[in-house]
Amino acid sequence: MSKVIVVTSGKGGVGKTTSTAAIGAALAATGQTVAVVDFDVGLRNLDLVMGAERRVVYDLINVVQGVAKLPQALIRDKRIDTLSLLPASQTRDKDALTEEGVARVIKELRAKFDWVICDSPAGIERGATLAMRYADTAIIVTNPEVSSVRDSDRIIGLLDSKTEKAEKGERVEKHILITRYDAARAARGEMLNIKDVLDILSLPLLGIVPESEDVLRASNLGSPVTLNDPASAPARAYRDAASRLKGQDLPMTIPSDRKGFLDKLFGRRAA
Amino acid sequence: MSLLNLFRRRGSAPVARERLQILLSHERAVRGQSDLLTKLKDEILAVVAKHVNVEHDQVQVTLDRGEKVSLLEINVEVPNSVGALAAAQ
């Protein structure tokens, strides 16, 4: 049975696109079929983070408007053949997305893929509400910082009222993914800790992704962090998050980049 | 100063946590309905305006959202001539 996930946050720059790419690639690496869909019409970036920016021909709007068929617009990943990307349009306006059009595309994607992961734009307007509209599950990406937590709370309210599930009296399954976490600063009381964030938002935790330079390196290279450096701390965090989405019960850890003496001696490979 | 700052810098997270808890308890309460305090303000001013000619720049509205109670303060300047007028009637 296929599952539609929205990766959302309200606030911009918290790591939605990075998380979409990393979790999508991690799920696809287990052999299941995954489509990652960019809903950020006008400001597409998932193609860039996935390293597919030069292969975009058609986009989500073209498919919504019937200009292109879905298989024509899907871009198959060169590294993992079970992973596909449906890019957003860079030139159009988000008003080109219609509710009926999006419903039709999501239905078609459901029939083809085990997982459909929708990368929401920031904000709470049309693009964001359409990205969450048909979701079964939501991943709310939150930084341990006041404005991000507040915006997450707002988005949770929208997930409980504006989605198709909510209107049918059902519930969208919701998870918090904490990104850019600095365990040392949280321990010193300089940053909201995991418990603070979860107490305030009252939702289960999907994973903790530590602040890491590996994330920027991966996006520089156009490769999801889970593929670019599978042994890195953020890659391990995202892989665990993907396993939890599949229903596995893993102990919650904060992966760390701190290397032991031997690792330092033998360089990155030893990690 | 620098030593004081060193102490102060520890533990800004508890402050963040408390501010968020207070703010979100309000934002959740008004979610889906129009803001009660805004409605109160508008209706109180409408009642006052029925009897007194209220200049909008002579109205001060302050709001302090606390954890348990919020304080809505409305100060309306009523010209003395109005009081005299009412007494004469």
C-alpha cells in the first residue's frame, strides 16, 4: 500500500528539501519505489539538491495542466533506479496548481510508487496547503529555535484542519523531525533541547539530525546526504528516520560526527 | 560586564521554552475563531463611541498576554465638555 508523505515546516530554511531528498533516497535504497515531488513552484530546489537540475524537461504544473504525461515528467535517479523526482516549475506561479489537478497527480503517483514524498514550500499559502492536502503522514521539520517551533505549531493546526483526511474526520499521522541540532549547546542550556521541543509540540519524534557540514557538502555536490556520505552523522540520522517511517522501532540516538583516535589516524574511511 | 554576561549567557533556552509555551497557549486558543481580545476592543470602542465622540488617535490600547490571564487596557480620553453637556441635560 502506498503512502503519501508531506515534508513541511512553515518556516523556510529549516531543511525541508534536504530532508525530502535524504529520506527519499534512504527509502529507495531499501528497494522500495519512491517519488519525491517538489511543490515549491517558482522556487524549485529539490532538483538541485538531487543533482538532476540539468535533466528537467517537464514539471508538476505541466502534468497538473495536462501538457505532459506523468511518466514524461518523472526523472529517474541515476544512482538508485527506484528513486524518481517530479520537479516543480521554475517559471510559473503557484496559482497554476489546482486542487483537482494535484489530486489527480497524487492518485497517479500512488498507483506507481510505494512512497510519494511531497516537499512543501515555506509559508502557509496555496503551495503549502496543496502539498499537505492529500498526505497520509506529515514530517514537520523543526529547528530547536523559537520561530521554527512556533511555525511548526501553526502548521500542525493546518494539518488538523485543511487536509483531506482532517475534512473526512480522520487524522494525518504527524512526526517531528528535529534538524540542525547541536547537542553540546543544548546541554549547556543555550539551545532548546529535544524534550523542550517535544513537550511544546506534543508529537512523536521521527529523528534528530545533528548540525553538520556534511549536509552542505552533499548539496554542493547535488547528492542526497544519505547517498553522498552514508557513514556521516546526518546520513545515519536520516536512515533511522526512514526506517521508523517503515514501522521499525529503533532506539532514538543523536548521531555524532565526533571521531575516535583511530578514525582520526586513518581518516574518514575508517568511520 | 563581561563576567556578568558570561553568567547570563548560560541558559537562554529555558527562557525560549517559557516564551513559546505562553505564546502557543494563546495562539492555539484563538485558532479557528476570531481573536476574542480584538473583538472586545472593537465592541467596547463602539459602545463608547455611541455616547462620546471618540477621536481614534485619542484611544490607547495595550495588551499584555500572560500565562493565566491577559490584560487588555483601553484608555479613552473623554473631553470635559462632554461631561458638562451630559450634566446639563
